[in-house]
Amino acid sequence: MTEISDHDLIEIVIDGQSVVVPPGTTIFDAARRLGITIPTLCHDDLLPPSGGCRLCVVDVGEPNLTPACCRTVDSLPDASRITTHRASDRVRQTVETLLELLLAERADWKPGLGASSEWMGEEWDGRQKSEGRGQKSVVGDQKSDSIAEEFNPQSSILNPHLSPSNAVIALAERFGLSRSRFASRPVRRDRDDTSPIISVDRSACILCHRCVHTCGEVQHHEVISRAGRGDAIRIVFDLDRPLGDSSCEACGACVPQCPTGALAFRLDIQPAGRERTATSLTSRVTAAELQRHPLFSGIGIELLDRLAAIIVRRQFAPGEVIAHEAERGSTAFLLEVGEVQLSIDTPSGHVHSWKDPESRRSWGPLGLVRRFVTTLEQSVTTNPNGTKRSDPSFIPLDAPVYLPRHRPIVMIEAGQMWGEMTAMCSQPRSATARAVTVATVLELPREAVYVLRQNPASRSAFDQTYLERTLSQHLVLVPALSSLAADAIFWSAFVSQLRPHVRLERFAPGDVIVRRGDLLDTLRLIRFGHVQEVATNGGEDHVLRYLGPGRCFGDEPLSDLDVGEVESPTTWRAITAVDVASIHFKSLRQVMATLPPSPPWGEGLGVRGGSRTELTSNSTNLTMSLDGLVLDRLSHADHLVTIDLARCIHCDDCVRACGAAHDGVTRLVPDGLRFDNRLLPTTCITCLNPVCLIGCPVGAIERLASREIAIADWCIGCRVCAEQCPYGNLVMHPVEAGPETPSLALRAGMDTNPQRKRGTAVVDVTKPTTCDVCLDLVGEQPPCVAACAHEAIHRVTGPQFVERAT
């Protein structure tokens, strides 16, 4: 570095005061050495000078005023005498006019409405902000040392009138401006509240670009930029996406830089104690503690201050329950110290209604009603071709590991987080969490989980955990790959070599992941969120199915890796925020070529050596008419209930009979698809938009190829599917579960809940069921059919219904 001699120093005069400064010093910094504060809105010591607001203009003896933040002393004319707003009426009038124009941008910006500012007077030191020290703010006639006091406790959005950095109003008050001479903007710009962390009010933005420079040149994220021209110019995120859907990494550095409150933290500052009411010990968390945590690295101290106010530290004794399965939640948990186990305590089995011979009585003079008793039984769902569907080896959980069926308890290690879906989507918890040792956890609300999902450091740690622990379990759930896992040595080598080829992707709600006509050349595993498969028919979209965490799509060509190019007959779209692990088929071929002979490929699909025609033949019905599509699917059904509208007199005897046979809750809805004079009562087998599949925390509900809804034994009775069904065809039934219907963990001899030991009664639970047209009545008619005196309702097979309908 070249030393500057006294000969090189430059002497200038500002407002009659002389100061000697080295070359390259700006007029702004030279004035600050004399204790003269030049007003500015766009300048900050951490950012390069921009001269955007022009409030820092000074008179250097030239025809035009010059911005003090951009002009250096060595570029001035010789013997320059500089005057600021304090000594020049011309400069002061210019600054006041600019302030009036800024006030006119926002009609509700009125001096005296509680404005506060970083520009508090002549002695204000701009270095306070860059050094991270707290600043005093003025609210009316009151002063506050705490930023938290500027928040309305009843609202999660920062009031722009109480913004701790609204320098426009503060400057107007200092210059004695009570109103603007200019008309206010007739049209307000939009707000963006899609991010749970930062609120964006573009009508308050003055285009100072401090957020742009901070994001791009200080943080190197390059998320914020500007778009448009003239009056339409505005700040945007990525390619003009909503902030919540952008690639913002939630570092929070842009918010303190905003001088008007256009960017504001919107965290709800509340005292500790959000969700749990157990006996666990709670304590507050400090920003310094979060800053030392590896998962929170790179997050600004201002944001950490706010996160510390909403994160709770809890300590649990051995055996104490941290969270129960199926309970609604809004938080996730991050284990700091100790060991925690996850398990499913709900009794395992399907809801089943069986007839009690001793309680038979007549339904009126003609019909027959039997009293049904609800219980649980172990059953196996079958595919349309009659073959049994094997149970998966793992149950997907809202955790960094899945639950093994053969050993249904998993351990959470220190530094791992679980409950991410619960916090982000407010869905029920997927498993019961118990402390094995003394455990200390951080309970994180949605806002904190969002920050961790956006933060590169924590996201990298979560991705690494998935690749090392969850990927192997997730691949086992892929039907075409499940047979490979039978050979443990081969499977370990296969997953190990495949790991570097996995590409982790993220999609915002509404993003198209696979478009109709795209090549099916990639297997996609859903890590987080839900996707929908959509078929387009006649210009209209029809949802075929929904898939959630633990499932996969794009695996149709996996039955034969040598298959040619196959185009997707449907579109796959994200309906929530979605994390996907993508594996190209080319990578699968490369890995398989380097390994010794494997078990038969594609056994999980029951298909081997398929051609392009075979692989696409199952999807040809997607281009048929809607009636043809439904009829083709219904032809695979074993049993349906149909109503002949020519005979029906709408007496509702069938509805009442169904309710009497099922504990007072009818499963028969006399509405649905119509084919001429035949009505197919709406049941899960004919639903064109199976929204009941969305949100199951353990993936217990799925739709078979026959369009039948299947509910697995490990259902935890959380009610999500029943609440989602718009037709009321999924009904929650109370079940008296005893020793004969143990939980999944108890069946494996691993249940640690003392209430569920064999020989003891278990508290009642509820599980969903849907209309199965009373298949348990072998050789007999269902109550709804028996109660109809006009022979208008019948139970038929799928082919019989299709034959009559056509």
C-alpha cells in the first residue's frame, strides 16, 4: 500500500471550515470529519456510492449541484469552497423539493405520525449501523432503545408508520416540512407478503437500491434487482417472482438497509411457550447462541434477534413425550443434546365392520338391518389383477429417516431436525417423539424453519443427511428397485455409487416439474411437499393422483433401462413447496454396468423387458373422452353400487339403511357420475380429483390403478383424508383397540408405551373408512340394496356397470 505524504494531502473548505484529507476522500466523508452530517437515503458505508437519492447534493462552485457521496475531493476545481444545505439556500431548497416529491409518493406518510430514523441529528454517526450497534428511535415524543418495541404484538407485519428506519419522514421533520406541495400518487404499488420473514411494500420503495447492492455486492446472493422503466420501475426478486417463491436465502441483510420500511421483518414477536404444555423445562434462546450454531451460519444478526424471540429451548426427561403422533402442530424440533426416538403408537389395522348375528332386526316390513360393530383387522389390499400388494419396507415420516416396518423405531441424532412438514404445512405429526436420554431441543416455528430451508449452510446439512441416511430407504420404496434391496451387499454398493449422481431440486407451488410430452428420462423422489399428476382432455385439466413425501414418479420406464425414448402422457406439477431428488436413467445405467449381476430388474413392477408400446399402453385412456376414461377405469372395479333413476322415487330409504348399519353414519351419497338414467353414487372409486391423498403425514392412503382408495395398516388416524374429501365419503370411525390390535411397534415387540402392553386396554382411537359396498356380506345384499322396495339400487361388478352404461 502506497503511503500518503503530507504533500499529497488536500485542503478543502466546507461551510467555512477547513479540513485536510487524503486524495480519494469523498465530500460526504470529509464533511463528516468536521461534524457536518449531509442528509442521504441511498448511502451506506458498507455499500459502494450510488448517488441515487440526490439528497446529499452540495454546491462546489459549478453550474450544477453535485452528490457529495460520489464526488471525491481531488476531482474538485482548485480552491473550491463547498457549501451544504446549512449554508446555501439553493442547496436547501433542492433538498426540500426532493423530500416533498418523496412524501408525495406515499400519501399516508405524514410528519408526526410516529416516524423514526437513523438520521437523528447533526451528531449522528453513520458508523453505528455498519458496526451493528443498536440505534435509538423516536416514536412521537417517546424514545425507545429496543427494535422489538416497534412491533405491534397483535400483528406479524411491521407497521410502516413505526418503521425503525423511515428516514424520509425524519428528514422531512428536520427540515420543517409539514406537507408536500405535490399531488400524491393516484395508484399504490402492490404488497408482497408471500415470505413469512420479510414483508415487501413497493409503494414505500424510493428506489434507493441499497437492498440491491446489499444482496448482490455484500451478500453475493444476487436475488434482488430492478425491472421496468420510468414510472413502472420497481424492485423485483429473481425474474420478478414473489419473494416467498424466490431463491432468497433469508439472511435478512437487506431489511436493515431499507430507509423507508418497504422491506420489513414480519416475525411475530411473542414470549416463549408456543405450543407445548408438558412438564418440559423451557428457556429462552439468545441471538449469540444461534449465531454459534452451524445451521444458522450466514444469517444476519438483526434476523437472529427476531428468531431468538420466537424459538424456545426445551428439556425433556428420559421417557417423556416431546410430541404425539396425529396431533396438529405448527412447529418443528431441532435436537441439540441427547437422543430421541420416533415411533407409531396407534394400533395397527384397518377399520372393519362385521355383523352381529344376535342383533338382527327388520328394517320396516321389507328390508333388513344388521347392527355392525367397528373393530380393527389386519388385511391386505389387492391390485386390480388380484395379486397381493406387498407392504413397503419403510414408512415415510416427517423426519430425516424413515420408519422400518421390521423395526418400527428410529433414532434422531443431535443436530437433526424433524417436523418440517408439520411446521411449513400445518399438517399432523407423523410419529410420536420420546426422549431416550435427557434431551434438549429447540422448538422452531414456521418462520424459523423457513429461514433454515432458505439458508445455504443448513440446507447443505439437510441435503447431506438425506443422501447419507434417507436416500437408501427412499429408493427401496421405488417399485422397480425394491427387488434389488434383497441383496444387502449389492444394495449398499448400488446406493453408494448412485449417491454422487443424485441432483437435489426445489420447486415453488405451481411450478411444472414434468410437462406432457417431455421425455421420461429421470426418476424423481419426493423429499418434501406434494405434487399432482394432471391429464389434459379437451383443453381441461383432470387430476389423476397426488403424491407426497416418500413417493416417486417418472419410474414407468424403469422396468427396462434399455427402453427407447418415452414421452410423458401427463403433467406433474408442484402444489406446495417441493423438494425432489432426481436421478437420470443414464446414471442408473452407468452404475448398474459397474456392479456384479443383480436380482431381476423391475420385479417390483411385475414387468420385465417392456417395449415402448407396452410402457405407454397403460396411458392410452388418457386421451379418451371423459366418459371413456371413467368407464375404462371402472371396468377394473370388483363391486359398485348403482341407482336406476327411472325406478328411484328419492325416498332415501337406502341412505337411512346405510347409516343404521354403520353406527349412524351413512356412507352412501346419492349423487355422482351419471350415465343416461344410471347414477353411480359418488365414492372414492369415481372421484376425479382425489384430494384425500394430500397431506397424509405417513403416506398411509393411496390410489390404486382401479381408482380404489387403499388405507394402510399404519394409518395414525389423523383425520386429514376425511377432512380433505369434499364428498364426505371418508368417515372417521371410533375403534376400541385392545391387545388383539397392537400398535406397529408392539407387533414388533418394541412398543415403549406402558398403556399398550399386552393384556391391557388401550384408549379409543379413530380411523378412516370409506364405502366398500359391504363386501363382508358375502352372498348377501348390502343394507342399502335390501332397503329399496323399488329395486332401484343394485350392487354390480365394474364390467356389468360398463355394459349397462354403454
